[in-house]
Amino acid sequence: MVARYIEIKNSIKDDILQKRYQVGEKIPSERELALIYGVTRVTLQKSMHLLEQEGFIERIHGKGMFVARVIDDDVYMLNNGAGDSVLGFSREFHHQAKISSQLITHQMLCATPEIAQQLEAQPGQVLHYIRRVRLIDNTPVLIEDSWINAAVIADIPNTVLDGGSLYEYIETYTGKKIKFYNSVIEGDLFTKEMADMLGIAPGVPMLKVSGVTKLEDGTAFNYSLSYNRADKFKIKNNWVGK
């Protein structure tokens, strides 16, 4: 059964895609929409938060919510941010589409000096090395390499990597929220090896994202590299000046 706030989000999203609300148009307030849909403001706020994350609306302080310039419906926003926990790929996009993974490899390795520096660990520290292909609605969209400190997360079942949310598992395993993620995004092109894994042509543009993820106590546990299809992902950054 689909949650009510998802139904409302999809209804408003459809209104935007069908141009019942035009780009730049102010939409009704949360209070008004809550009355229209017969729900509490808390429920309505969850719907609007998802629409904001997906890039369909933007809030202007003191003025209200406005329809943003909508990109193609099968393109997804990186760096949506905002929340009390770093979501990870599965939790970030599961409201928008079917998310799945194909585990390529999971092995234990010793940290090189470069990886150890990223994880604030010692060279030779035992790490999980994980490579997965991530899929949206059964379409391969990115390759993700992760180096996870085994001193922090000793056991990672392959069933989690194949079918579950790794970050949700880690929060349960450690009893701590995942709170910090610093990343660098670069442009690059897919090599033949990676292109074959995604079923695309070599030389297709990619967004290469490298980053370190930390628990709420500041412990660095994951250094990752993701190779994202540039035709499936766009970058969204919000900046508010004074």
C-alpha cells in the first residue's frame, strides 16, 4: 500500500508535469494543500520535502513555494541533501523508482596509503572492498566502489549488498546515524570496461563522485567512488545569500 504522503507527492508532481502549475508559478501553501488533500500539515510537509528533493519545487523564504524548471522525468538529482541522516543511494531514490543492485565483488583488502588517508586509518588496515552496479527501474545507471573500514563495520552480508540498503544496515549495526558526507564531483568518460557493465557505449559522459562518509560521532567508515551516467543524473546545489 502506497503511503498517503507519496500519493500526494505524485499528485502534485503530475499537476506540474501536466502544466496545471506553470514554471515560476506560486503553488498553494502547505496549510491550503493540507486542507485540499484532507491530511495534517505534517503529512503534507513530507510530500513537499520530496518534491523539493526531486527538483520540482523551490521554497523562497517569506514568499512561499514555486514550481521549479522541471528536467526530464527520468533524470535524477545528485546532492539533494537535507535530512537527519545521510541516506545513501537506496534510501535517497526509493520513493521515486524501483532501486536494485548487482553485486560484482565483495572482498577483504588491506588499505593502501591513499585509501587509509581518506578513512583516517592506518595503511594495511583491513577493509571491505565492494563493487556494485546500481539500477533504477532495472536500468543500470552507475557503478559504485566502496572501501569500508572493517574495524568499524566488521560484517557486511552479501544479501544486504544485493537487495537491501547498506547505509540502513550500517546504522542498525553501529547504533549511530550516518551524518556527514563530503564529496567531489568531476566530469569524465566511461571506459569500455565500465560501459560494458552498464550496457552503454564507451566514451559516454559520466559524473564521477568521490566522497568520505562519517557516523554522527565523526568516525570515517566509507570512502567511495561512484561513476554515474551523466544522461541519468544532474547536480543540484542550493545556495542562499544574505
